[in-house]
Amino acid sequence: MCLAVPGRVIEVTCDEPFERTGRVDFGGVVKSVDLTCVPEAGMGDYVIVHVGMALAVLDESEAESVLDALRELHSVMGGEGR
């Protein structure tokens, strides 16, 4: 199964057309992410990320909806991250 997770862009670290990267916050966990496929993404935007690559920009309400569902799933599973 593949999983793509929404995160918020907190910094664009390289803005070259074929090497666009940034730092994305996933609820307190910050990771370096390839932003090449989402040239329109900027600081504060939510992006959906799979295997370190941002695939699309999400609006904030859609991102929050997905994050709420993930939090609910986590609590149903006992918060153990199984």
C-alpha cells in the first residue's frame, strides 16, 4: 500500500526549475522534500507528499480534513502507530 501525507511548506531551500526542494512540516516532524513537481507551491502551502516528493498542492481545508482522519485512525489504533 502506498501512502501520501499532507504537510505544510515552511521553507523553499532551492528554487532551481529541476532541483526545487524545501522543508515541509508534518505535524512537528520536518523533512526535506522534492518540490520539483509543484512549482506553484510556496511557503505556507500544503502539499501531499509520497516518498519524499510533493505531488500536488492542497487547499488548507482539504489538508486539515486528511490530517483529522489520520489523527482519528491513530487514536482508534491506540496511538501505538501499528
